[in-house]
Amino acid sequence: MGFDQYHEPPDELPEQTRTFARLCSSLTEEAEAIGWYEQRLAIEKDPEALAVMADAVGEEYKHFSMDLEFLLRRTPKWRQIAEGVLFKPGDIVEHGEAAEAAADDDGDEDGDAAPGAAPSGGSLRIGSLRGEGL
Amino acid sequence: MSQNHLLREHAPITDAGWELIDEEARERLTPGLAARRLVDFSGPLGWEHSATNVGRVERANVSEIKGIEANRRVVLPLVELRAPFTVSREELRAGDRGAEDVDFAALDAAAQRVVEAENASVFHAWPKAGIDGIASSSPHKPITRKKSFEDYPGCVARAVELLLRSGIAGPYGVALGREDYTSVVETAEHGGYPLLEHLREIVKGPLVWAPGVKGAVVLSMRGGDFAFESGEDLSVGYASHDANVVNLYIEESYSFRVLTPEAAVAITAPRGR
């Protein structure tokens, strides 16, 4: 069994980061599956096979969405930017640039914040510590 | 940079000083935040988030118009928890020069108060804040341990059996108050087997240091039983300053709900100690 989702030695990574990496890998896999089904559906001629695969890709949409929601809940800045981009009509790139700028203004992680700023505007970013103990 | 209500930009504190303060606060808070290790955590949803949806309405019809029924929604307001502390400006200047022993005693004490307040509210209730605690909500009779702690594994096993009998699946975790934690860590059973290892085998989940908790609480970690909703996660803000000190505070907002009261059992100390 491989552990390709880790870019750094797993033993040196905190539990929360390992969980985060697992969900990032899962998100990638679901996106790949959606792409594969899209191709299969485009060329399949058998209507029964089409129905089966159309149902299957719906599962992948669900899995992708759940993975994404988990990751956004654990990453406030990512969530903030996503809120400025997702489910909005209009120019996607413009929304993205505006959302990124707004997130940076609120105390970014890129090191260009004003004096007194801290990552995420003063929050200590402790969040959930679930499962950590003796 | 847009200002937020923490007003950190108004403090006479350098970037390096803020880094020292935030790091110290994080180090002092994190080890004792037991609730966040054991219950479902959602958020942070922001300082503007004021209440948790509980999905219920008041029974009273508040309508004053014939033919109209009107019921007010019930919500659980978040509580704002704040612990003020001071930092000496001389000490901050020392930190800016590279001192490694900056005196943050007041910050450390404030962090400890926050840890104890958060844990106590989650495990033992905070009625004025509308929080029902895990132990105080449990319908199970608390299990009383012996003074010597020699029967502690038996107490924890009985608690787990009680949960299983109530249909509450594991894994389980244990929040250990100060005295219980110290005794568990330093005690070896007959034959020298560490008590800690024995407990770990019984619960299959984390054993957590929980200052502010009286005795201990064994609870299920299967999820969906205990809900901590964070508005603003723990943050450090600025209040005021004079020539000598800066007045700061640690702050958070949150609500806590016990969704399955029977999913926890308390272990208490014997009376008349």
C-alpha cells in the first residue's frame, strides 16, 4: 500500500495535516473519476450502460462535494475565497481575483499583512484538536 | 488590511511582539483544550455569527392578528468568553531585542482561565450561558472511584459497559481532570503495568488532560452526540495601553449542545476526602 499523498515524511506531520492530505487525495481521485465518466458517457452507445454510468457519476459528484466541504471547513482562508467564487454568475476570474484580494485584506498568510495583523486577523487558529491525546 | 474588532493595529506592539504573544498564547492554550479533542467541532463561523440553529420554535403563539399563527424560532445564542491580561511594554521591548525569556505570566494565567472555562462549560454546564454540560446532562449515575485509584480501570470499564448497554458505540475517549490525570500517569498497577496503558486498551480512544473538569468523563467519540460550534476561534485582541503596560485579552465565541445525553458517564471522587 502506498502513501503517495504525503509530500513530507508522515512521521513528522501532525495528525490534522495527515487527515487534510488524505482528503486532498480523495478530492483529486473523485475529480479524476468525474473526468473519466465524462469521457465514457461521451462515447457510449448502449442506453442501459449510459444509465448506469450516469448514475455512477452522480456518486462521484457527491463524494467530490463532501471532500471539498470538509477541506473548506478546516481552511478558513480557502473557504473565504471559495465563497467569493462558487455559485455566482458572472466572470469567474474576476470573482477569483476579488475574493483573493478580500481574503488577503483580512489578514493573509502571505506575509504582506499590515502591522498587528496575524494569520486570519488575530485568530490563533487552534480549531479542532479531535483525537489528539495521550 | 481591514481592521477587525480585535483592534490589534492600535496596540503599541511590533509585528515581532505580536508573533511572540500569539505563539505564547497558542502554546499555553492548546494542551488543555480537552473538549476540542473529544467532541464534534464546527466552525469557526466568524465573530458575526450569533446563534446556533436548534430547529425548534417556541410553543406560544405570538400573533395579534386573527387567522394568523406566529411562532418565534428558538436559537442557542453563542457565548462570548474573554480573559483580560496585561503585558509590560518593557518586556515587549526586550522581546524585540531578541530576549528569549519575555515575561508573559499574565498571558499564561489568562490562557489557563480560558482553558478551564471552556472545559468546565462543556463538561459541567454553564447555565447562565445556556450551555448544558456533558456530565451534568448524562442520565447515567456517576461511577465513584476509590480514593487510591487502584480500581480506576474497573471504573472506566464499567463506564464503557454502561455506554454499550445503552446502545452507544465507540470509540470512546476520557477527559481526565487534574487529579485524575496525574494519578493515571504516575500509577502502576500490581505487576508494574502502567495504568495509562490499561485504560488505553479499554477505551480505544484518546485520554485527555482536562483542567477544569472534576473527576473524569468517559464519552463516545462516534460523532453526532456533542456539538461545539465556534463563532470566533480563540484570538488575542487589544483593549488599551498606557506608558507601562498594554492591556490585551484572549477571546472566543461558541455554543455547545449535548445531543445524546446518554453518550457519556462521569467518574467522580469518593466523598469525605
